[in-house]
Amino acid sequence: MIYIKDADYEYISNKYHDTKKPFDPFMRYIRRDEIFDENTGMNGDDIKQGIFENDKKYEHLPHCIRKARGLEFVLKNTRISCDSRDIFPAINSTDRLLRVTLSDMWRNEILQNVIPENHAERINLQRKGVATIWLDYDHSVPIWDRLFDLGFSGILADSENIRKQKGKLSEEKEAFYESIKIEYEAIIGIVKRMSLLAKNTKGSEKLAVALDNISQNPPKTFYEALLLIYIYFMICEHIEGLQVRSLCNFDRQLYKFYKHDIENGVSEEQIREEIAYFFLQFTAIGNYWGQPVYLGGENADGSSVINELSYIFVDVYDKMGIFNPKVQIKVAESTPEKFMLKVLDMIRRGRNSFVLVGDKLIRQSLIKNLGVTEEEARLCDVKGCYEYAKQGDFGTGMNYINLVKPLEFVLHGGYDGIDQSFILQKSPAPYEYKTFDDLYAEYKKQLFALIDKTVEIVNGYEDYLAEINPLPMLSATIPDCLEKGLDAIARKSVSCSSFMMFGAIADVVDSLTMLKKYVYDRKELTLEEFVSIIDNNFEGHELFRQKLLNDREKYGNNKDFPDSLAVDIDESISGYLNHRKNASNRGGYWFNAGYHVARQYYEQGKKTASLPSGRLKGEELAKNSSPCVGQNREGATAAILTVTKVDATNCVGDVCLDLGVLPSAVKGDDGLQALYGLVKTYFNRGGHALQINIVDAETLRDAQKNPEKYADLQIRVAGWNVLWNNIPPHEQEGFIKQAEALI
Amino acid sequence: MKANIFEIKRFAVHDGDGVRTTVFFKGCPLSCVWCHNPESLKKQSELSIYQHKCVKCGNCVRVCPNGAHAIKDDKHVFIRENCIACGKCEEECYFDAIKLYGKEYSVDDLLPILLQDIDFYKDSNGGVTLSGGECLLQYEFCTELLKKLKEHGINTAVDTCGCVSKTAIDSVLPYVDTFLYDVKAFDEDVHKRCTGVSNKAILENLKYLDDMGAKVEIRIPYVPAYNDNQIEKIAEFIKSLKNVTAIKVLAYHNYASSKYEAIGVKNTLPQLVPTEEDRQRAVEIIRRIVDIKVS
């Protein structure tokens, strides 16, 4: 591979997984005991056992201290490795150990013993496909600039200084600072341990020097900064058990290191190599949700971030032909055309690791909803798939609401449409809705009831988040936490938002539109008749179903009525939910976080009855803010017009259009310019996120039959990109159908 | 005034600069053997049947006022001479098996459709292209439409085969930003063999447009065994013009076979399809002769 020697490639590819074994992209745990020298520490299983043993000494102490002692135990005792074939070290026990040991233990205690009813209700909503609510302590981004400016030792010193200044503290706050001290001393300890090992490893001398420096000081060189990111990531995500959802604003935050190196005679080639080895770590980890890193956006003064490093980043990425880390591009008004054309050309060639996010919309949304300053909004982090937050804020939001379930309730007297075993509140019988407006008003009642239920459940457990998964490592990077002596996830302030996401907006809009048209406007059948047809999954009514599917008055085609429904649903949700209070320990607000669904289009789809839109029982639901599969009959521009009618500033994150374009439409210079035109209009009209698949059905079919020919074919799913060959065949079908419908 | 239009294509990217909407007018004075829009040739509307999509539901039989459709022995039978192209069957076909090529539009019908994508035109230096068939056969309508588009500040292009009257050209000239002008052959006999008509008016009109200072982009279809010996001569002719901004060589393809079958006309498509290398060679020949952007 370019920039990477063959032997090194082989070594790094096997560093986290055994490439001889089948790869499971959904596997959360990466750990390879066998590559470590046993003289460097205990084996992984002993470490895991040891955590519980070790914890017995601290059982009487607050959870944050116990967690910190757990991390200390792991970092002191786990095996480490350095190898001349890699410029990054290896740490064992990276199977999210503290999450699966201490955190899961506390989680089970709290859910089952403290709030058992809350837990049961939550599980029931998920089982019935109504709402998927996962306890979220996963979307974190440290304040990278502080880590870069202070280093691990500086972060520790800062926390200790503040602790001293505060004088006498409550037991709880004392524990908070103490847990930071324990964790950062342990982190510094393992960095020193690795540095010593590197010193004694032939070919790792450069690593030894760099590790030695970052064990005591802030990083000085570009390589040291990458090393710091890597170490923070491995320890936080894979040992502490808190996902690091951004590896930083690469071109903005690392530029000073790049500049320092270049001015000190380091060649660009060396920088490129260091980036390549850095990227390859994440490519080798390779799980499906990916490790995000972002480029672009604006500096504090409003100028474009794009610099030499941005171009080097995309060029190295392109030449390596990799798919992870996954990359968000913050597209601002000031982002140069030249850079965008380079990125779009890569996307056009199937480098689908890129998602585009609109900087203008992000700023507007943060200012409007969270009252941040213009400057804070410019410097906000992109985290996760298409989420964004002011630096240091900790939003939680794995709360996926299925927007079509409330319609099922409306059509079945309040019960679900699958087996009438779930109810939130009663609704009138179908014959009682005299007009479409009656029916739609009842839909909103059921939707609001579902929102209320979700708020109640989530508020019920979020008070305990800091008890379940205390986060000293992250909190230490955030001045607000240090000032207040509070954990990042529960700091009783607007920094701790809770988010709700709403899936299948296209399905519900299309279904409501068809009900209005055929029941109330054209009176071709009564609502009872329609309900009876969908209850029988359209059996014996295939022609009617085809008529519904063929009807062009659907979401995604720039048609007035369906689009007005989408706008109204968005405004209703935002009006009802935004700025409601979340759990008191968190002290923030609830927000509509848009229409991102992760894999729920598939999981909830399986549990959703057939719909008035013509969709059959169990079929996939629409993805994100995109039209239903096969329903974007007017093409790309129409889909963009529809999606951008919804005011994305009502949402904090996740208003994403999946845009499919045929390769023939964007070939040549004309095609690239036209694609750029699409992107510009999307963002000028206030679009938030855009992910583009440029592929035709024929290619996908061929790839399904001949996977070996398409080892590098990438597809963007809902928030991440995957290798085509890693998608199960039944899910591949959905993508093929989508591509077949392209015009 | 109404025009007969057989397709409106949004996000058209190869019919001029930027993101465009292309309006395809029905009727063409040429009958090129390689025509990839055979549904454009006749001036009158006509129905096409895509048999492979038909599920024999019988909806078309039910709604047809003239007995043009029948299902016999589980096969869909279309009696073309009975069809009055009313489009009722197309509306009731849920499987896209029936398509009516050619619908009447007034300028007021078209404008809202074409204005939908105005933001895209502005952000990409795109606009609206009139094409066909030969749009200038309906030049009075085109003039009115182009005038309205210009009032909305929209960039306009006309894709023409050039086989039209000077009156037609004079009429639209003030409202057209770019002419996409097809040149298929230089030698008259070759042109006749390829298209069925002389190219005298075509070359004259091109010269005329050039004299008038119009911005012209030339398009040359490249069809082996038909016009591949014409490339040099066409390039020499273009060399004598002053205002040509670009030349595009379009490789012939035979994807249109199914359309011939669907509208029930004889498939005249040549067998021989050029490779990208063939096309590049033609591009190189032109580049050697003229100093204009060739792609």
C-alpha cells in the first residue's frame, strides 16, 4: 500500500483482528492477546477478573473513584507492545473492559432494582417497534485543543490546581477531582511504560522519544499530536468504555503542528506517511460505525479552515483507498470550490467515507436552540454520524421514535397494527374521522403521547447516567466540568441536552397523503375499508397497492401537499418537544434531533404493519430524511427541494438526505460541476447533512453475485459507510431497489 | 399556443452548463439512422408499450375509449391504428408499461415546472435547454417560452440540428444564451445517407449564427461506418467560424433499441459501437485542426 511498507501493512492489519478469521463488522471488542509479550503484563482474561477483585477494595467509595481505580488497574497491568513495523504502540485489554465489567454491573443494578418499571416500559417500546431507546453515554468528544495545548500532564495539573483553589469540597466533588487524578496518573503511567518499552525495542526509537515527551509535556510535533489522539482514543473508547466520536477537526486543530514540523525541516512526505499509519489503525479496527474525524468549516474569525493539511488529508485518504476513519466535511460558504471538487470527485469514484454537513445550518441551529455565540458555533464539533455540539457539550440521543406507529394507533383505536397488543391511549374508531383533518389531529395526539412517554422514560433513567458510567477522563478536558466539579454527562446545565430522533418521516407523510387522497378527496373507499386492506397486508388488493405505489404525490418530489405535511410534522414535534426539561441531574433541555434512524429503518421496519403508502408489513422504512425507496420519481433536485423545505434549524442535528445519483449523470467535468451545483444548492437552501451514493443497480447486482470482484465497493448507509460485502444480502436488496429507481 | 412535448428532464447535466432542465419537443426534420430518441421523430403524439413491464392487469383495456388495448392469451396486444393518444391508459397503468410520448403544454403550463429548479440553475450556472426532436420546428412557442425564461433571469440553451428556417433562428436568437448545434457530416451525400436530408441549410444556418455573434457549442455524433470519415472536414469547417466556444464528440451508443420496439417502428440502429479510444482519436483529430476546447 502506498506510504506503508508491505510488512507494516500486514502487521497493522492484524493488530486488532486476526485477518485469517472471518471479520464481523458489528463486533465491538478488539483484542489480540497473542500479539503481546507476556512479560509486559497480565493477559486479558486475568485483567478482566482482576477488575472485580480490585474493585472489592473500593466498594464503599463513589462510582467515579471505583471506575478510576478500575482504569488504573488495567493500565498498570495490561500488556503493551511496540513494533518496528508500526509507529503507534499497542495496548491490550481494549475490549471496552470497564464498560462490560463495572458499568454494566451498575447499570443492571439501577435498571433492575432502582427503576424496574422504567426498564420494563423501555424494553416493551423496543420490542413492539414503537421506539428504540438505548441508554446513551457514547457520543463524546474531548476538548481536543486543551489536550493539544496542555498534554495529559497539563490536564492533570489544571484539575489539581482548580481542586486546590476550591478549598474545602463536598465528598462528592472531592471524589470527582480524585477520580481525574487517578485516571490521568494512570494514563501518564502507561505512556511512560510504553516509552521505556519502545526504548528497548529495535526500530521504535522515534516512538520512544515521542512517548517520553507526551508523558510529561504537551505534544510538540505533528507525530506526537497524532500519538496523543491515538492513545486518548484507545484508552477512552476501548478501555474506559466511552466512544470518542470525533478524532478532531483535523485540518484546523492539527495545523499548528504541521506548520511547526514544516518550519523545522520535516518533509511533506514524512507528514503524509505519519497520516497514513494513523489512518491505517482505524481502517484495521474497521467496525461499521466507524471512527469519525472532520475537516473544514470555519475558523473563529469566519475564514475558511481549508489549508494545505486538508488537501494532504484527502489526497492520502484517496491514494490509500481506505474506508475508515469516516470523514465529515463541514461545508461552509467560504469552503473553496477546488477542495469541494476534489472531495466530490472522490465520492464520485466510490470513496463514500465522506459525508457533507452544512456549516451555515449548524451555526444557525446551535445559536437558535442553545444560545451559543457565533464563535462557539463556528468551532463546534461534528460528532457521531451527523450530530454536532458546542465543544465540550454532552448530548445524549439514542432515542429513535418510529413515526408511523402513531398512525397505526390512530387506525386501530389506539392499538398497534401488528397484533393489537400495545396501547398508549385510546383513539376513536376509523368511522369517526369525518375529515382528513380529524384524522391528522388524532395522529398528532398519538405522536405527542409517544413523545411524552419517551421523555418520561428517558428522564427516569438519565438521572443515573453518571452513576452508571462516570467519565473522569472526558470531564477533565472540559473547563466547565472542572469549574463545577461535575461529571460531563450530568452537570446540571444546558450543556447536557437530550435528543429524540424520528424515523420514517417519508413513510408517514406518504401514508397520510394517500389516505387523504383516496378516502377523503376522491372517496374511492372508506377508511374502514382501507384499514381492512392494510390489516390483510394488501392480500387480494395488489392492484390497489400498485396504484398507491405508482401515485406520484409523494414526499421527495417537491409536491405541495406531502411536503407541507412534512413541514408541519417537523414543526409540531419541535414545538412540542424542544426546550422541555430533561433529567434534573443533567439540567438541560430536550430537542428534536431530526430524522436520522441509524439501522432502525430496518429493525423497526420488521415490526411495522403494512402502510397506506403501499409498503408491505415488515418491509424497510425510509432512511433518514430521504424519500421512500422507489418514490423519488422526480429526481435529485426534487428530493433536495422537499428535504430543504423542512426547517432544519428546528432540529439539533441529523437532518440528512441520502442522495442517489447514477454514475452516468455525473461523469466528466460537466458532471462534477453539476454535482457541485447540487451540493451548493442543498446547503444554500439550509440543508444539514448530505450523503451521496453514486452507483447503478447493475453494478450492485453484479457485486452481489461476484463479491470478490468488488472487495472495495463502499456504500453509505445511515450515518456510516460500509463495504458492500459486509452488508447482509437481505439488506443489500434495499439498496439495489433504491438504485433501480434512479432516473 | 401549445407545443407538443415528449419529455421534461430535470437534473440534466450534459445539455449545456451546470444543472439544467431539458424540454424535449416532438417532431424532427431529420431521420438519423442512429437516432437514440426515436420517440421524438413524429410530430404527433404516440403511445409506447414496454411489454416486459406489463402484468396484464387489464386496466388499459378498461379505460381505453377506442379499443386500442386487448389482453389475448395472457398477452397484451396493442392495436396502434385504434390509438388516439389520449393518455388515459398511461394514467391507469401502475407498472410504467405504457408511456405516452407527446403531450400538449402551454407556456404557462411549462413555466412552473421549469422554475422549480431555479436555485440549482443559479448555484451551478445552469438553466433550461430546449431540445428534441427539433425544438425550432415549434419556434413561435420556443420564442415565447425563452422570452419568459429570460424574464426570470434563467440561462437558456437551444439544442438544434440546424435544419430549420432562418425565420425560426431569427425569432429565438435574442433569447438564447447558447446554441448546442449538431453537425453530423460535412459532405452532402454522406449527410443524406445518414439523416435522409441535405445539410446545406444546416451549414448555412451555422455560418449565419456565427456571423450574428451567437455563442455556439458544436456537437458531433461519432458513428463508425457512417460519419467517421467526416471528422476532419467538419473540423476544417468549424475553423472558418469565429464564435464557436466548444466542440463535443458524442460517441454513438445503441441503448435505444427498446424504445424502437416500444413505439413500434423499425430499428435502424447501426451495429458498430465506437470505443472510448475511437472517440478520443476523433477528439485528437479535431484538436489538431482547431484551437477550441474539444471534449
